[in-house]
Amino acid sequence: MPVSQEVMKLSCLVLLGAVVMYHDVRYRRIPNVVVLVMMLTGLVINTKFGGMHGLVVSGEGFGLAFLPMFLIHLFGALGAGDVKLFGAVGAVLGVEMVPATFVVVVMLGAALAVYSMLRSRTVFSTLHGVLRIFVGMLPGWEMPRFAVPADRRHTIPYGVAIMVGSVLSTVFLRT
């Protein structure tokens, strides 16, 4: 019995996602080799089932996923590993699934951020930082750049939101 494209994509996201989430929660780092394997696997899966068109869909998925995360990274709100990871997820899912997956990931990331704020009792300082970002978007104001805290326990393992959101999107939001 042949395995479907959706099953292969879901298997890739679940298996490699487990490795990503472990490393992101434990070390607050996402290994580049895992991200590279995920991206290449996405390219292979989409090419196997869609030929040259599948390869293009996978490449466009990478680009469409990478770009908004990179822009968020420029503000210091995400690490580079998260940017690369979502690009790799886009290569697996393909361009059609990226916008919906992005919305799911952002919502899960927001829930994770609220939980982290409450757990670490940094609600006021976090909301102050968010206000500074919005004020920095106004004409004549400078966008703040936030340093990575020395205590990484005060950072959010956003790879968890990316991987859980991508699996949920694959299962519930198939095109």
C-alpha cells in the first residue's frame, strides 16, 4: 500500500519536530542539521509527488515562511533558529499551507508567551517592551532592539509553537 503525501509530510513534521522541541526546550537552540534535514525532506516529498511543480511549491513555501519570520527576527523577537525552522516547515507544507500555518503558529506562540509571562512574573516588563515596539513603529521613533537575556529561562521556546502549529495545520487545515 503506497504512503500518501500527507502521511509523509506529517511523519516528517512529527519525527523531526520532536527533536526540535526537545532541543529548544532543553537548550533554547534548534540544531541546524535537523532544520536542514527537514527542509531537504520537504523538497524531496513535494518533488516525488508533484515533480517540478512540487519542487517549486516547496521552494515557494520555504520563501513565504522564511520572510515574515525574518522580519520578526529583525526586531529581536525571534531567534535565527526559529526563522530557519519555519522556512523548513514551509518547504515541507508547500506554499498553499504557509499562511494558515503562520496564523496558527502566531496564536500558539502568543499563548506560550502569555504562559511564560505569568510563570516568570514578568507581565509588566514584557508589556512595556511590547509597547516600545509599537511606539517604535510610529514615524520619527526608533524601533527598539532587545538583547537576548542572560538567563535563557526567560526566553520562549518558539520552536514548540512552530512544530505544534505545523502539525495541527497539517491535520486540520489540509488544502
